[in-house]
Amino acid sequence: MDFYELLKIETTATDEEIKKAYQELARKYHPDKNVEKNEEMFQKIDKAYKTLRDPELRKIYDSERFQRKSAHLIIHENVNRKEFEHDLEEDLYCHRCKCGSYYTIDNDEYCKNENLILSCDECSLNILVT
């Protein structure tokens, strides 16, 4: 199971948001507090928290998560985000696809500096944005 989904948080969650989500779920599933004694769920929540609260473990987890999610896609091109042009009017970053259409990234995604996989709406080619 995906740790972010398990804790019901965004991948951009802060340390404080991770801690808060963990505490709420830990209270709900703790074996001493839970009538159903769902110890397995509590252990999953605990492992997710211990991984995501540690910056090094989180970085490794995020990298492995990205690889799992993108493993089934065929990447046709690697594109550095610096190759995207900024459309000031739309506040989007654009890169022309081989078919003539555009890949687009909104400003928030562009600024995150995380690897992204984008699919072309016209021809379904995929690119990896680094």
C-alpha cells in the first residue's frame, strides 16, 4: 500500500501534517484502543509514519514509489524542465510534442523540482521531466 494514501496525506505534506495524520490514525487503530484489534493496520500506519518522518527514508521511498508508478509506462523522451517555455499569459510551462501538440506543467508542479511523467493528450507519447 502507498504510504501517502495510507496516511491520507499529499506527497507534499509537511512534517507536521504527517505527524497529525499519524496521530489520528494511530488512535483509531491502536490495538489497546481498538475493539477490532486491527494490529496489522496499526503496524502499517506505524511503518508509513516512521518512513515519511525521516528525510532520508522518505527520499528513498519517494524514489522507489516513482519507479513503481512509472514502470508500466514507456518513456519516449527525457526532458529537462529548463527546456519548457513559460507561457506568461496562461502561467504554464510548455514543451512541444513530436506530434505538434504540447505537454504542459502548471507553475506549482514546475517549481516542485520533482520528476514528472507527462502524457500527450493528442498522441499519448510519454516524457519524463527531470
